[in-house]
Amino acid sequence: MINSSIKSKLKGIVGEKYITDDPVELYCYSHDFVSRALSWMNRDYNLTPDLVIKPLNTDQVKEIIDIANNEHLEIIPRGAGTSYGGQFLPIKGGVILDFNRMNKILEINTEDNFAIVEPGVLYKDLSKRLRNTGKGYWIPCNPGSADVCTIGGMIANNASGESAIKYGTTRDYVLNLKTILGTGQKIQLGRLVKKTVSGLDLLSLFIGSEGTLGVITEATLQFIALPESFITVLGFFDSIEVVVQMAKKIKDYIIPMSLEIVDQLILSGMNSYLSRLTPKIVLKVVEAALLVRLDGDEKVISDHANYIANLISRNKYSSDVKILRGIEHDYLWKARDGAGPSLLRIIRPFRNVATFPPAIMDFSVPYSKIYSLMNKLAEIMKANNLAFSRLGHLGDGNVHLLCTIPLKSKADIQKISDIQNELVKLAISFGGSVTAEHGCGVWKAPYLDLEHGKEVIELMSKIKSIFDPNNILNPGKMYSINKLALFPTTNK
Ligand SMILES: Cc1cc2nc3c(=O)[nH]c(=O)nc-3n(C[C@H](O)[C@H](O)[C@H](O)COP(=O)(O)OP(=O)(O)OC[C@H]3O[C@@H](n4cnc5c(N)ncnc54)[C@H](O)[C@@H]3O)c2cc1C
């Protein structure tokens, strides 16, 4: 509980209108996909903040952090709240710092190709500005949630998506950050150049730190020229294993912009989305499809597309190879981006409130292990009699497993936990990672020891204690030694 004199001080900073402890509003900040499903059964998963504050500028953030330090308040920065890992959950109450008012694009510089933005700017809005600037620019590290997520959230999560194989992750576009540390100290990290070896790379440390080291109040991002054209080669296959082999051949020929696998269920989900659009596109529902997106000079990528289409057509397990351009191309990728949510429309258990959502399953493994991982995922799900679906960014070895687990009793939570433990151990035994892009937050945090070893986690915690000695920033998350294990884990 935060007492009334502290609340008054905070109101004095942002104004009465931009601070709330109204239970209805707090409820809107108290869940993510996972905890909402769990909270139907167990009140411990109702993770309500004590206050929500919406600052307008850096000075206000600094004053809030100073009060938090003096009064031992816990601060959870929040962008659009789309994280899959429970990163923004107020697991011990505290104050949510909602950045939606800090949403100004401060500068677009086309001489040196950088944009300076406040953290609450939506990726979508920045992209629109860049597309319409000069000859057209972009920052090609968009996650599937690009239409709704914020730049601050993308940086803090080091978000990435279907184009990471060619263009990397958010980290590759951040030149400069202004942040306020847990100590209240204002610092600036990075320069206006991409190439520098002057000292330790603290900028990089903040990217992907999930709001645990400092609060980002301004970011400078590099942008690049938009490609002239986009083309996608789409091939349907009777075997997931063959898709994985085919993708390797393509990867060894050229680095495409995207190299995606989707399975049968996802194809049905994509069809349910595409059926609402004109012109009509109907995807063949087979074991799996491979989507190869190319970008660049029209002539060059047309040649590459023809080569790849020919390669796929010659494979005896493939059928219906298509080369998509223009509106059909764009619709296909909209459908792919919405693959997870579109499953909600077609799988019955997803309509049931007591269903475990698809959020937790995000792994990466070395390429040679992708098929084994996907295969094992299927075996585990089948053994547990659960509906599931697999998709992935093949170029990065990043596999997602979507599944539905109806939650009716505590035993079901244990079941999720057991399944997750098994999958995590498998990915790690393959030399992989427990999360490729969705982040650690609370759901994957308990497995970090397993991936990195205790000594490394202790080092991470020591680093945190330098930037945030009073542990006020997003406590209990990621590498925190005292993290809350909301799932019963068996990894010790
Ligand atoms: C449909 C869907 C598809 C998705 N697809 C992808 C995908 O392809 N790839 C991917 O990487 N992720 C994906 N995500 C996850 C998520 O959308 C992204 O990671 C996104 O970048 C999070 O942005 P956000 O604004 O919602 O941040 P939030 O979820 O609000 O916050 C994310 C983290 O950033 C911290 N934070 C926010 N603002 C600040 C700040 N100013 N200073 C310091 N810390 C801050 C928060 O504390 C939290 O730890 C997807 C999510 C959905 C719902």
C-alpha cells in the first residue's frame, strides 16, 4: 500500500488526471495472457499494481524515481503491455509507469539517418513517418505486434521478428539511449555512430534488460532505406522435416528477408483471417508451408524468387508453389503476423476462459536441431493429449509452439509446468536458449539458471545492483535472485 502523502507528492508531479488507484483501471494493468488464464483458478495470479502513473517527460520520470528510491516503491515501466513473458506484471504491487503520453517523435534526420523518439512512440507511427520521409526509410526489426507495441518496449525486450535473419534485432538499430537509472541518475549511452569501441558497451546491456536497470526516456534509432520491392515464394509440403531441409538449402544460397515455417493448424488460422479479405487468397492446408520473403531490387529478387520456386517445385514432397507480389504478398504476411491470435478463431478450447494461452513457447536452437525440437514438441503434446501447433523463424532457429491447455484444477498448472520443464531442458541440451525473442519476464525467468549457470546469473544480479541498488526497477524479474517462481519448477 502506498500512503496518501506519497500519493500526493506523485500527483504533484504528473497532475491528478495522470495518476490512478481506481481498482477498475488498476485491473486493466494486472494481467497478461498467462496470468489472466491462471487467475481464474488462483487469486495469487491477480497481480494488481498499487498505482498507475503516466508521466509526460523526462523530468517527471526523474522525480518519480527519486521518490521511489526514498520511499522504497517498486517501479514497473510499461509500454503497450504486449509482452509474452510477463515482463510488465506487477508481481509485488508497486507503481506502473505507463509511457503512453511520452509519444513524441522528436527528430527525423535524413542526413545521418536517425530518429529521436520518446519511449511511448508506437513502432507503427514511427514506421509511417519514415516511409513518408524522403525516398522512404524503415527500421526492419519489427515484431509480430508491430502495429501496437512501443519503441521503449521493443528496446527493453530487444524485440525482433520475421526479418531478423537478414536485418537482426532491435539492438542493431539503437544508437543512443537516455535513461534514468534506479539510483535516479540520468545517463546517456551511445553516440550518433554505429561503429565505436570506446569502452565497455553499456548501451547494449540496456537493450533487452526488460526495464530492470533503467527507465528509457529517449531513444535514437538508426533507419535505412526501404527496399524497392518485396516478393514471397510460398511452398506447401507434406512433411515438416522436408521444409526444414529445404530452408537450409535456401539459406545457403541467399539470406532472404524471412524464412518461415507454419504448420497445418496455423495455415487454417491464416485462412480464417484471409477469408475476410478481397482479393480472396486460400492457402492449401497441408502438413506445413515455407514462406520465403525476398526484398531489394525488383530484377534481382525476381531472379532469386524464380530460382527458389524452381528448387521447391523439384522436391517431391512439395506442391502448389507460388510467387506472391503486391496486395497478395502483403495479405499473406498480415495473416502470418496474426497467426497466434487467428488460432483463437478456429480452436475451440481457445474460446474457453480456462485455457492456457500460446504465450510461453519460444525457444531457439542450432539449425541442425530444429527438426528434432519440433518433433519432440509434437511427441510431448500428443502424449498429453493436447492440441498444438508449430511455427518458426527458421533462419534464426527460433521455434514457437502454440498449445491449448484447459485449466480446471491445480493439477493442470503442474501439468503446464512439467511440459515446460521438459521442453526447456530439451532446448538447452541442444545448445539452445529458453527464449529467443519473447523475453524472460516471470514465465521464463526460473529457467535462466539452467541456461547460463548460477555464477553467470549472480553476475547479472551484481550488475543490476550497480544500476539499481535498492532494487526498485521491475523487481523479481529476469535474473533476480529472489525472483518469484509463479510456476512450480523442477529444474533445480
Ligand atoms: C500478437 C503478438 C505478436 C508478438 N510478436 C512478437 C515477435 O514477433 N517478436 C518479439 O520479439 N516479440 C513479439 N511479441 C511480444 C511483444 O509484443 C514485443 O516484445 C514488444 O516489443 C513489446 O512492446 P510493448 O510496448 O508492448 O512493451 P511492454 O510489454 O509494455 O514492455 C516490455 C518490457 O519493456 C519494459 N519497458 C517498457 N517501456 C520501458 C521504458 N520506457 N524504459 C524501460 N523499460 C521499459 C517493460 O518493463 C517490460 O519489461 C508479440 C506480442 C503479441 C501480442
